[in-house]
Amino acid sequence: MFGGYGLYILISLPALLLGFWAQMKVKSAFNKYSKIRSYTGLTGAEVARRMLNASGLNSVQVEETRGFLSDHYDPRAKTLRLSPDVYRSNSIAAAGIAAHEAGHAIQDQNDYAPLKFRSAMVPSVQFGSWLGPIIFIGGLLLQWDSLAWVGLGLFALTAIFALVTLPVEFNASNRAKAWLTTSGVIYGEESQGINKVLDAAALTYVAAAIQAISTLLYYAFLLMGRSRD
């Protein structure tokens, strides 16, 4: 009923639209709450430092990095890197993002299983995400279905990685929300802004997982369609 392009649109378009909408929500929430100063006036760097120290992670470094919303925790270097708009800002948005990244450092400290599994997957995912599609397409062109299935299997690592990322990110956000409230860094209605920023960010990971799964299904349907032919 559907050709190759029609099948791709049918499977992938909803995921692509969700991803676009999620990115818009993140930018909208960040732009709004990055303009609102937190009651305590702590910068993102100060919030992260306090949360880390409260968990006994005094040795974890907090550094400024380049880019827009490029914030991340590096488990190998035991370093939390914050973008300039988070590191230097005393906004509600900066507090939420900084605490979220500190939450990843606490996960690392506690040997949080999904984080350890995701970190272990990084080399294979980097390998499979670019080589998998090449092998898959090569198998289709050569009419070598076994090779195409190998490529599909390698690309499947990307979808698994995206799924494992979900509990990692949700858990980090929950840790951030709880600590910000109980520590007194955030007061009253400020928690609503924190929730909106972190929930919007979480939606981007949901969209990424759906996109990876939809692409994997598209490849699988193409290959199974060839097999039937």
C-alpha cells in the first residue's frame, strides 16, 4: 500500500514532529525562566557545587564549557560542565539544569545501574550508529539479506541506548527537584519553573527514543518486505 517514502513518512513523521515540538518547549521554558532570578541568587555553578558537596562529592569539578545548553556530566573525568547561560546565571532555569547535572554525578557515586549500563554502551553505540546504516544499505544494494540484518542489529544499539537514557534522565531530574526544594535553594512557586524546565528537557529524550525506534522499525519493514519479495 505504501512505497518506501510513504512508509518512511508514515512511521517517522510523528516522531520527527514530536522531536521538533519538544525542542521548541525546551527553548520556550528556558527562555522564560532564564529571565527570572531565583530567590537565593545563586548561580548555576554555585547550585551545582552545593548539591555536590552535600553528597560528599567535593572532588567533582564544576567547569564552564562552550555552547548553548551543552551542560553534561563526564563520569570519566568526574567533572560537571555547564554552559555559560547556566554556569554564570542566577536564574531559576540555571538552578534546575545545574542540579539536574549534579544529579548525574550522584548517580555515578551510587553506582546507579542504568547510568553504568549507558556509559558502557557509549563505544558500541558510537560505532553502530554510523556503521550500522552503511552495512544495512550495502546489504540491500548487494541483495545480501544476512549483511543487512547485521547492519540492522548494529543500528538497534542506538534505540537501546535511547531507551536506557530515559530512566537516567528522569532519575536525575527527580533528584534535582527533591534537593532544590529540601535544601532551601528554591522557594515556593519557583519549583513550578524548575518543573517546567526539567520536564520539557525530559520530553526531548522521549522524542529521541521514539525517533530511534521508528527508524529501526522502518529499516526492519524494508528488509522484511524484501525478504517476502
